Amino acid sequence: MAIGDIYLGLVYMAKERKPDSTWPYRRIVAKLGTSLLTGGSDRLNQDVMSSLVGQVAQLHNQGLEVIIVSSGAIASGRHKLGLAKQIKGIPFKQVLASVGQHRLMSLYEQLFRQYNITVAQALLARADLLDRAGYLNARNTLLALLELRVLCIVNENDVVAVDEIQEAIFGDNDNLSAMVANLIDADLLLILTDTAGLYTADPHRDPQAQLISQVERIDSEIERLAADTSSRLGTGGMITKIEAAKAATSSGVTVVIADGREPEVILKLARGEALGTRFLPTSSKRESRKRWMLSGLSTRGKLVVDSGAALALKKQKGSLLAAGIRDIEGNFQRGDIVNIHDPEGSRLGCGITNYGSADIKVIKGAHSKKIATLLGYDYGSEVVHRNNLVVL
């Protein structure tokens, strides 16, 4: 029997394990933050992790598919080496991650072994996903692990992820969790931390602050509410969680930010119970190519269009023409992905450009018939053709 036949047989058997209908979500990504895993201390809290693992194991054994995106490697390494939190810097954090990642995975291995669940580790760096082939390779690996009933634990590859170019890193595991949810077509992304969700004000400073139970669309007001909150141990804060939620919901994923210390929080959220702040999907599930474009991993620049072009893109499903472009940011080449924004600064979507940034600076605002005259050549009348465009 060929290896491909064996693989297909395993996939078939995996698909036969269907979850009970009481679970509204089939495929879940659970992001566990540093502040949660340490219980607010300077080291991993085994009791906290044991509780979270037990909940994930129950979902797994009920036939649901779960991937964990776990922080905690740097905190684990810092404790092991007995070093002060005041010592900072990217190379130092890479050393801590190198020491701590093994300890973090060893603890997960030990905890999941009690439930006879095999675990795998996937370390992802942003550079791994910048091109289409890398994106698909990561996607295929994660999906194969799910189909083979292996519990995958994902973390950013902190040891090698940081480059002189800022875009080479995810920067935090909140955004990484949204990327993983995008990669595997997740139904639900749980961002579990040490706070109950998004509030109307900072609850640590304002006793009148109220929890926002549901957000239909993340706009500038929601982003403003998130801007002032931060995490003591984590690299992100509420703002990075909102960024992650925005990315995931645009790909059709429901997102919940909740307090991971709540008893049976993962089980409750997987059942659809109202806890934390729930962010509703802003679109249906998108096909793989469009999800890759929307992920932002390969975005090289930004185009700002006028109101007429914005209307044509959103309502009339048209292509983006040079005449509708008002401004341009970044240096990019023909065939790169660019973000497209309206005059107010809101992101309309993204697309693969037919012209590089140098060319667009020359032709922006011009009629399509003048492109050949202005440049001495042309690659078509559209700067971004509608077939290479994703509108949010």
C-alpha cells in the first residue's frame, strides 16, 4: 500500500470521529497567555496548566479539534536561570526562550500523557509564512496533525524569529493565534488571559468600567477602548488582542477574549456560553488564497483611495484603477500584496498590485488611457484587478 493511501486512510478514520452535536464549534484554537500560565507569578503554574489541559483533553476526547497557542517559554527560561525581570533586550529574550521552550513542552507532554493524548510542537516564525508555499506547508502540517488526532502546541520561534526587519516577527502570540486560526479554518479562537474581556474603561483604574459582552465589528472606538490596557508579563496587552480579533473575524472566525482562571472556561466557551467578550465574524469563511492575502504576512505597502474608488470596490465589486488612488505608502514591486484604505483611514481590503510603488507614484490620479504615455509601458488598466482583490 502506498504512503498516500495510508495517509488518506488515516484522514478518513479521523473524520469519522465527529463531535457531539451539543458542541457548536468543531475546530478551536486556544491561546494561553503568559500571565495566565504563570498565575501572575514569575514561573509556570502547574496547577493552572493542569486545569487548562484537562479541559482541552475533554474537548479532544469528545471529537473536537483543538490547537493550543502557548506563551510562557520566556517566563519559564527566566525562572530556570534565576534572572531578574529587569534584564531586557531581544537577544536576551531569545536565550530565555531557548531555555524555556523545552521546559514548557515537557510540562505539556507530562500533563497530556495522563489523558493518553499525543502532543506535537510547532514553532512558527513570520518569515516561514511570507510566501505562498510556506503558508501552505504550515497549513498542511497543522491540518494533518488534527486529522491524525495529535494535539499540536504552537509558539513563535523566538530563538530565530527576530530579524533586523521588524516585519520578520509576529511580535506576540495574540497575533500568532489569529494566524493559526486563519491557517486551519478554525471556527472559534479563544484568547485566554487574566482579565475578563474588553471593558468600557480600564477596570483597574475605573470602578464604573463595564464588561462589553459582544462586539459585532471592531471599529476605531473599540480600538480606542483597548489602547490603554496592558499586561505585566505578556508582550501584548488588550490592543494586540483586539488586533488579533480583527484579523480572525475578517476570515470568518468567532473570537472570545476571556479570563482563563474562570472554572471550566474552555468547556463553557466551546459550548457557546456567554463569557468574556465575544467578537462576531465579519465575513464568511474565505478560500485559502484570500485568507493568505488578508493575513498581512506578505503585505508590502498601502494605497489610499478616494471616496469614489472606495464605493466602487465595496458596492460595485470593481477593480482599483489609477484614477482612484490618492496616496501611496511603502516600497513594493509588481505582484506584491498591498493594503487598501479609504480616505478616512479605514482598511477596505488588500490586493495583488499590477504596478510597483515607483510606477504608482507616477500614475496615481491619472486616467487608465494615460498609463502607457506616463510610464512608456503598461501592465493593464487596473492597478489591482478585482480577481486579485479581497474586500472586507
